[in-house]
Amino acid sequence: RPVDLGSRCTVFMNSSVKQAQKDGASIENISAGLSISVVKNALYKVIRAASADDLGKHIVVQGGTFLNDAVLRAFEQEIGRDVVRPNISGLMGAYGAALFAKKHARAQSSILTQEQLQTFTHKVQAVTCRGCSNNCRLTINTFNDGRRFIGGNRCEKPLNNYTQAERYSLYDYKWNLLETYCPQAGFRGKIGIPMGLNMFELLPFWHTFFTRLGFEVVTSPASNRKLYLKGQATIPSDTVCFPAKLMHGHVQALLDEGIDTIFYPCMSYNLDEQMGDNHYNCPVVAYYPEVIGANVTQMQRVRYINDYVGLHRRKDFPSHMHKILCKYFVDIGLRDVKEASDAAYAEYGAYMAKIRAKGEEYLALAKEKNMPVIVLSGRPYHLDPEVNHGIDTLICDLGAVVVSEDSISHLAEKFPVKVLNQWTYHSRLYAAAKLVGEWNDPRINLVQLVSFGCGVDAITTDEVRRILEEKERIYTQIKIDEITNLGAVKIRLRSLFAALGLGKEAAQ
């Protein structure tokens, strides 16, 4: 009997396969289960077919996957119909590429002649790019005529002499703003904050709050592969999103630095921006401090403040926070907490005001310079270069201005949606999509970043798509995780720009 592995992407079936092996399932049944799951994922998650009738009566399949007889049979059984598999199904993409090349062929082929091949030489060199914090591992191929081909880069910096001043990205702007919140010596000692998930947006608040109380606020270092591996052993589930996995590395980095007080509170609610039916944080953002406490055993040997906190109730926050702090410290007065709270709320408000002002500035600049705009929409933690893999830079290098959803969402008025709109981050996504649709400017488009493993984004992606397509606008989604190969992302972005007739791709 085939093992039931569900219909999710095969990336997330690994845990189910391991469990099936533990349960004693045979290789044959696991393989059959995988074939069925691949088919169900394609039909119901990718194509989103409601029934076999949506596919038509005469079905031809293509692609290398259908060379697998088990997948072919699973497909036939799932839709209840016979299908045609050409004997060249695995090569049909190649034939399509050949036909395209034939149609667009130049008078003189760029393929090397026999004489050129006989004298052809090239050297391969591996180097690390120091153009930014991504530290991409580059492979440089140098040919005998002096030409170079560079691979492994996530942006165009190694290929062109772009400068930071020539790029207009809200992601760069927000990152630089957060870097201004530096540790200041305090008489109460050090307190560590892991820089991930909601802490990316709330750092201005918490940094100001604890600095005013006399703490030296130490944040974990910028994310990278080494930091991720540092905390990998304590990750309890592979199915959680990559930004959550990174939190284990950030906490471990603070522990390795000798920080003996770590602040990472549970937060069911976010600040209320009056855009949705409620203002929850998603379950992972809200309660991941509990996961850290239960799985990172070293947290038991330090002062770990992961109490439940709510910034949405400003009047109650000082007294509630004072009670929490009194559990860990003996000399913090309520008046001090109130003063620190007022300063923290003011700083957070100023931080968000700067982001929104810069968003409006970039929109005006793009209009003045006749540049396309991409609203790169996601979550606050997608600001992390290790999470977004420099996608904002790729977009800038295609000749566009990048703004974020939180830099323009305030421009929209509250409006009804087709789903339960109860998360603050989601409300911003819907508002940004609504604006892009209403502006009806072909030079302003939205690209949504989605982390693999994010369950609630199954809702947001459909709703953002609906809002845009209702106004006949193109919806583009990019899924990101710990994999750093951006080849498919580059193709998708360049295809989008070419289809819309925007930026450098259109010029080429």
C-alpha cells in the first residue's frame, strides 16, 4: 500500500518519509507514495485544479518527471483518464528551445568554429566577493581572448561598476536605519536581543526602552550561513520557515558571546494599524520564544525573558512590563519603566514615519526619473539579506526602484477582503496590493516574497493575487528559503520585466 505523504511540496516530505521508514514501510510503498504526492501537489497546489474536468478530455503530458512510469500511472489514477505520453516527453523542452532559437537565429552563429575550438583555453578561479554582506562565492572563467564569465553572484556588482548611490531600495534604507541602533554602555549590564522575526521591526522600540532603563543592548550579529549552522542542532522541525530556523543561530551567537540575559518575548498581538479585523502576529512569530526555550538547553543557565508582552495596549504596557522586569531585576521602578516606555513608543513611531516618508520619496523619484517601481512585499524579517538573498539588489540592477509593503501600506484606506484579515503583516500586504491595483500604473508592480514552510502564506498569496488580478495586474511570487541558488529567481524577474516592457530587460 502506498504511504500517504500528503500533497505538499516534496521539499517538505522529508520528515514524512523518515517517519514512514520508522514505521517499517517498504521502499516500494514509500516510492509509490512519493509518486502520488508529486501528482497531487502539481494538480491541487500548482495548477489548482478543482477536478479532472478542469484539465479537459484529451491530455498530453511532457517533461522528464513523466518518464517515470509510477508518476504517469499515479496521474492517470488520480484524474481517472488515460493520458498520452510522447516518447520524447523528456526532451520536449529542448525541442521548444531549439524551435525558439531557430525562429530568432542570427545570420552568424555565436558558436565557436572548429578552428576556434582547437585554440580554445580558459582558466577557472574561485574567489569571494566583498561587495556586500552576502559574501557570494564566485567562479570566474577567463577565456583566451580576455573575456570573463562570472558565476555564483546574487547581484550585478561583480559585473558592473554600480555604486550604492545608484540604487534606490527601501530594503537598503531600512537596514541602514537599524544599524544606527548601537550598544551604549549601561550601569545595569548587558541584555541580548536575537535579530530575527519580529525583532527586525521592533528593534527601535526595545533598544530605546532598555537603553533608557540603563542596559547595554547587544544584538546578535548579521545572519549568514555559519550562524545558521551554529543553531541547526537545536531546530526541532525541518518544516518551519527559514527565518524561524535562523533564530536558533542568533540565540546561540548571543550565548557564545557570554550574554547572560536574553530578551525575546512572546507577542500574540502586534501594534494595531487599523487596517484589519485584528492585529495578531502569526503563530510562529508570536510563540517561537517558547520553542527556543524548550530546545536550546543553554537557555536554562541564563536569564531568559520570554514572558508574554503586548505593545498594542499602550496604557497597560508600563505596569505589565514593570511586573515582568521585577521578576528578574530588583531595582527597576515603575516611573523609570513609564519614562522608558514613552521614549520607546516615540522612537518606534519616528522609525516607521521615516520608512513611510522614504517610500513616498522613492515613488516620487521614480516618477521624476521615469523608472519602474517594484513593491517587494513580504514580512519585516525578509529584510535580512540571508533570508532575501539580495533579491532587492537584483531588482535594482534591472533598473527599478524598490519599495517595501510597509512603506506604502499607510496610503490605503481600510477595505474589505475575502479572507479573515487578522494579522498585521498580512494587512500591509493586502493594502500594498490594493494600491498597486488602484494606481493602475504599468510601471508600478508588486512582487511577493514567500518563505517555504509558511502556512499562513497559503492564504495571503491567493488573496494578494485576487486583489491584483481584479484590477488586471500581474501577480509575481518568489519563494525563498535556505537554498541560495538564485538562477530561477533571476529568470523570473527578467521575464517579468521583459513581459511588462520595463527597465533594462526591455531595453535589451
